[in-house]
Amino acid sequence: MLKLGEILVREGFCTREDVEQALQMQDEGDSRRLGEILLDLKKITLEQLERALAIQWTTGRDVGISR
């Protein structure tokens, strides 16, 4: 099952390191969703996030951001 971070990396929207940084922030108590963190860090654009979520939705994948 593809997670949002996997889609973002696969589509070339951000790096695996960018996703890991955002996940680390969540581990440290940041309650924002992965996409929100990556947007705030300016690692992805809103359009890229929307595209990744659309891919996730159309493939029947969970929209969750767990690892």
C-alpha cells in the first residue's frame, strides 16, 4: 500500500529525505499532517500535494500518513 510520502517521492515532488524530516517532526510532537509540514517547509507545492492525494484516492489507497 502506497503512503502519501511514497507517492510524493515517486512522483518526484520531494526527496525521501524531505519526507523523513517531516516524519521526524511528527515523531517529535508536531501534530500537523505530513502534507502540511512539507508545504510549510516549502518542499512541495499545494498543487503537488493535491495531485499526490488524488493519486492516492483514485488508486483506492488509504489517505493516512502512517509509516
